[in-house]
Amino acid sequence: MKFSSLLTALVATAAAAPLSPAKRSTQKNILLTNDDGWAATNIRATYRELKAAGYNVVLVAPASQRLGFGGQFQIPTSPNLTADGEFGYVKKGDPSWGHEADDDDVWYFDGTPAACVAFGADYVFPKFKGNVLIDLVVSGPNEGTNLSPGYFTLSGTIGAAYNAVYRGLPSIAFSGSNSANAFFKNDTSRSDDASFPPNIYAHKVVDFVNQLFARAGDNGVLPISTGVNVNFPLVGDESTNCTDPQWVFTRLSGAASTGPSIQFNASTGLFDWEDKVSTPLLVCVEGDCSLPSEAFTLYKESCKTSVSVFSVDYDATKQQEQVVKTFLNPLFK
Ligand SMILES: *[C@@H]1O[C@H](CO)[C@@H](O)[C@H](O)[C@H]1NC(C)=O
Ligand SMILES: *[C@@H]1O[C@H](CO)[C@@H](O)[C@H](O)[C@H]1NC(C)=O
Ligand SMILES: *[C@@H]1O[C@H](CO)[C@@H](O)[C@H](O)[C@H]1NC(C)=O
Ligand SMILES: *[C@@H]1O[C@H](CO)[C@@H](O)[C@H](O)[C@H]1NC(C)=O
């Protein structure tokens, strides 16, 4: 009796005890996620190259394709998968989260990209990775671009990144122009192929991350509240001659920026999805208005990679605030 109540007390204490703060380690720790699923070629190539570059990388990504889920936060509703995962790589009835049998740094989770960040940061790192501090969250490279404010909230790749940033984890969203939804096991013969787009993107991610860590101070790789959105052009054998795209510092809004809209299609009786330019996407309200937009850089120029800085302080500018406040003033008496 005594033993069992002591045990109960111990268990209760353990359950209630807050996790100790994450520990800094000498090796740099990266949480890698995406929205195309843990079995996509782009993320596996990036995992391989970040590891080869000496980072401690833990991949935690959705079991299934989660494109367009934005910042939605969905976690498993059952301990076992209720449908096959992407490419049938995990199957209905398998556990809803787990890792590769031969690599416990490669995890899937039956949730959205934003929830995968939380699963990695709140569960995998504390429980299995010595509770080390996550220095950076890398999301992507996505299969397909994520350009302009029209895609910022919509993209699961960027959704994972802004969820990381508001948790205090610096994050970069990478998107590639290659849109092939590829299964990594089908591409193993190309893992050394220098003209294979996923390999070119992976090396570019490593260059970018190396540069951030080279300049990082004690306060981390990016200022608080700040994230970065990177979009790669078509490269390698999917391009005419682009093997080493040039980095261009860009902004989210501006020329050529689009957002999704719909048009009725009489022959199908349904709606077609359409990309449309609209004025608010073109207007510069915040940031450096002299920078080219990321959409212009990707759509109108060739062999260039856009790099835009975003903030998760979603408050409007003081001027915008003042205008709205003036409209509403009588309500605040
Ligand atoms: C769920 O998965 C576990 C582990 O594979 C297995 O032991 C269990 O039988 C599964 N449960 C169901 C209801 O499929
Ligand atoms: C991968 O290869 C298999 C076998 O050739 C094929 O059936 C499947 O469609 C391929 N999957 C992708 C995503 O390319
Ligand atoms: C392709 O790139 C090479 C190396 O930069 C350059 O010499 C060549 O002119 C380019 N070809 C075309 C068609 O752009
Ligand atoms: C309507 O849908 C059909 C079938 O997807 C497509 O071939 C056609 O181009 C669409 N029409 C327009 C006007 O977009």
C-alpha cells in the first residue's frame, strides 16, 4: 500500500514537473520540417546535406501531404493512422507518430507542419534528444514556390516557420520551384547527381544556414520575432542553365505579387483556382520599399533566389492604427 501510494506520488510529481529549460550544446541543433511530408525527396536531400555539414538535425515532418494548411494546428486524433501516409510509406494502422527503424533522427507525425514544430520542440527534443536548445527551425524546401503575402498565411511551409518564430525559435522557410511530388526512395540513385534539383537546393540551404551560424551571437541566429522566407528558381536539369542561383535580398509585397482566387468553369460546373494580382499585395507599407518583391525576382528574372525577412509582430504600423482608431473613437468613450 505504502509502496504504491509512494509510487503514485512520484508519478504525479513527475507529470506535473515543468520541463527544465533547454540546454545549449556546442553542436548546433536544427529541427527540420516541411509540408510535403517526411518521405519527400527535397527534405531528405536537405537532411542528408545538413548532417554532412556537421549539424545535429532532427527531421520531424507530416506523415501525409499537408500543402496549403498554413499555420493550422492539427494533432493526431487517434494513436494509429486512419489512412495511409504520403506514398504509402507509412500505412493505415501504423502508429500516428514514429521514426525510421534505422534512424531515430527522422520522425513523422500525423499533424500539420505547425504541429510538427511543436511535436519536435515539446516532445522529441526534450524526451529523446537530451533537451538541447533548438538553434534553428528549417522548413522545406517546399515543392513549389511560396511567394508574396498572398501565400504567406496559406503555405504550410511558411506556417511551420511562423509558428516556430512566435515560440522563440528562429526559422527559415525554403521553397523550390521544382514541383514534382517525389518519393525519396525513388530517387536514391540520384543522391550524388549534381544536376538533381533537390541536391542543388540542399547545398544552397547548407550555405545559407552556415552563413547565419557564422554570424550568430549569443542571442541566436535571427533577431526575436523574425523569420526568413526563401524561394529558389528552377535549377539543374529542370532549368536551362541554372546550377548556382544568385541570392537576392527581397521583400514579400510588391510587383507581380499574387494571391489565390477562383473562377467558375462552365464546362466542369465547378471552380478553377486562379492566381490574381491585387492592389494590397503590391503596396509597400512596412520594410524597405526599395527592395524588389520576391514574386518579381522569381517570375520576371532568371536564376535568382529571393530572400525576404518577415516579422510575427502582426500589429499594423502606428499610422494605420491611428487611422482606424480615429474612425472608431466614439466607441471608446
Ligand atoms: C496501433 O499500433 C500499435 C503499434 O504498432 C499496435 O500495437 C496496435 O495494435 C495498433 N492498434 C490498432 C487499433 O491498430
Ligand atoms: C515511385 O516508384 C514506384 C515504382 O516504380 C511508382 O509506382 C511510383 O509512382 C513512384 N512514386 C513517385 C512519387 O514517383
Ligand atoms: C550557361 O552557363 C555557363 C557558365 O556560367 C555559361 O558559360 C554559358 O554561356 C551559359 N549558357 C547559356 C545558354 O546561358
Ligand atoms: C475548365 O476545366 C477544363 C477541365 O479541367 C479545362 O480543360 C478548361 O481549360 C477549363 N476552362 C477554362 C476556361 O479555364
